Amino acid sequence: MTIVPLGALAVKTSPLLIRSYIPELQDAGVVNGSGDIIDLDRLQVFALDYLKKQPFELAGYKAMPEDVQKLYDLSVKYAL
């Protein structure tokens, strides 16, 4: 029952959260000037390093390194 509200919250807030990280992602070479992801490998390294420095939690969900790996695998599999 709580999955739907959490999913709606994530969809609504994720663009705002992502925009706040664009300067850091550009500095890391993960995104270009338009904010488009250009390097999934660098994104994975950035996300894992960030989780080590500052654990991420949203509405009771705590991101884990395994989650980053799964997202990376899906991104590589379905990247255009």
C-alpha cells in the first residue's frame, strides 16, 4: 500500500533533486552542458563515491551500493 505514494513522491521530487546535482555532475564529466548524461561509467563511480560520503535516504528508503549497481546494469542494457 505504501509503494504507490512513495513512487508518486519520487516521480514528483526526483527532477528537482537531480537539477540540484547538475553542477557537480558536470564537474565530474558525467553530464554535458545541456544536462544530458554522457558517461554511465562515470555516473556509477560518482554515485558510489557519493553514497560513501553522504548516505541517501528518501521516505524511509536507504540507497545501497547494490542499488547503484542494479541501476547501472539496467541503464547499460537499455541505453540508446
